Amino acid sequence: MSKRDYYEILGVSKTATDGEMKVAFRKLAMTYHPDRNPGDKEAEIKFKEINEAYQTLSDGQKRAAYDRFGHAAFSQGAGGPGFGNEFGDFMSDIFDNFFGDGRGARGRGGQPGRERGSDLRYNLEITLEEAFSGKTETIKIPTTITCDVCAGSGAKSGSKPRTCPTCAGYGRVRAAQGFFAIERTCPNCHGRGEVIDDPCPNCSGAGRVSRERTLSINVPAGVDDGLRIRLAGEGESGMRGGPAGDLYVFLSIKPHEFFQRDGADLFCRVPISMVTAALSGEITVPVIDGSQTQVRIPAGTQTAKQFRIKGKGMPVLRSRDVGDLYIQVFVETPQNLTKRQRELLQEFDQTASDENHPESAGFFSKMRDFLGGLSGAARQ
């Protein structure tokens, strides 16, 4: 007689959470518990089914095995065609996570000995102007390339690798112990599936040699700090003809003398004289493309006033959009005054009114009110 589905027994779906299963189990256990149903054989059978189902599904590993293989996961020697190998492979994968040495053994169906090359990283620093316009950079990187003497096989000219007799070219060996099968990297070929009796003298059997390579990198306009450029297949060559890794170029942008960047927008902090700020004027500011532009300063301009110049920022990567340039002015206080300059400023100060300094007048007026309120509260 075939067993009922565990999820059906508990009355929950296959996506039920642990909490949902726990609630369903408690409810059913209370209903069919032998103490509540003395002498009822059917209730006793159902209670055992409920308990068995919950004990399996409440355990994460058992639930995973049940979801994949059903009741056959817990029946030695049982199961449909092919079950033994599939479940054995499943358990072997679990044990390999703990006991496998991970030294490049091939996966099922993969080619023996063909190890992928390592990825490489190159740090490239560019200027903000280069990020604005884009550039082509030539770099030199130490890496490994396929040995041209043995064409990557690792074997001496006139010979070739032979299939590993220990693992029959599989790269891994399996040991069965009772119900479980433990798989690990072949100790003879170290997972390559091949052995070389007569290694290539140029690469010592590795199939690759160390060299310095020269590459040309295209840096597009609009790149930002921290951007990563991937060059597929430009990393280290693989072992014994395996595929090459990738090269990752990480960009960093040098700090600029005038501009600070925020996305596609640029900010430039420009000092202006007290006279220009008070009476108005026009200043010349730089643009990232190497040109200049004029900015009109209105009378009464205060420090931190910002002026926007549309379309003079950075290009947006892979887009036709362009950011803006923001000019942030700050009023420079005069220094090293002559006697006459001091007299003129003192004369101005004596004739100035609150209308000439509305912000400071407003601040000190509020401060007096605030301090007066505190004094009145203290007297009370």
C-alpha cells in the first residue's frame, strides 16, 4: 500500500512555512491523540501518520530530500529507475561541501584537466577631463598565456596526456559506505582526469607560461569613480588548454583642482570680492571642456549663492544627456587693509542701517527676544 503524501496528511501546501506546519500538526495531533480516542485504531493510525509527516517536514534536510525524491528518499533499496544514482549523487554533493578539497576537480560531464584561468584586476586612475571626453588607454599586465611549445597540453612535444587510471578520467573518486556515497577529488590526478608522464620543459606541464601583456582599453565618456570594465577572456590562461579568465579594470578619478562631481553635475566654488557681491559684476569661470563662460553676479549676492549653467556638466554614460555646472560663490573678506581702506570701511559702518544688513539685523533681534524671554522666566 502506497504512503500518502506528507503535505496532504498535514493539510498544508508544499510552500507552507515551518510555523504553518507546526500549527497544522498541533491541531491534528490534538484531534487524533490516543488519549482522546481510546480504543480507536483508525485514530491511532492517523496519529502515527501525522507524527511521521511532521517529523520529516519539520527537518530542513529531510524536507529537501522528500521534496526531491518523495518517500523513496527514506527507503533503502527502493525507488524508481535511476533513483539510486540520482540520490547518491545528491548526498555526495552534500558531503563534498564538507570533505571535498575543491582543487579544480571537473564537474559531471565536464572536460578533465581543463581548468579555467583566474580573473585579474587592474586599477586605472584617470583625470576628470579624461572621464569627460573618454580615452583609449594602453596598459601592461603580468599574466599567464598558453604555452606555444605544447599548445597548452602540458605534455612534451611528441607525447600527450593519458587518462588517469585511478579515476578513469572522471577527476573524482567515489567511496560507497552503506546507504551513503562519498565523492572526493582524485588523489592521483588532483581532479584533472589526466596524468602527464613526460611534461613540457617550457611550462613544466602547466600548459601556460608567465608573460607581460599589453592591452588597449577603451574608456567611454561619462565614466564615474569606481566603475568596473570587464574584458572577457583577457585574464590568465587556463590550465592545459582551459578557458581564460577575465580582466576587470577598476576606474578611479583623480581629485580636480576646480570641480567636484555629483553624478553628471559639476560644482565649482568661486571667490568673489565684497565689492562685486555688493554692487554686482561679472566673473569668468572655467568649464570642464577647457573653455570659459561668464556669470553675472547681481547686487547683494551672499555667500553660498548658487548659479546654474545648463549643459556644462559631465556626459551621462551611454546616453546623450549632459549634466549641469553649478557655480557656488563665497564672498571673500578683504585682508591687509591700508589705513585709508580702514577709514572708508569705518565710515560705511557708521552710516549703515539694518536695511544694509537685513540678515544680521534679523538674527540679533531674534536673539535679544530669546534671551529676554529666558531672563523673564528666571525672575518668575
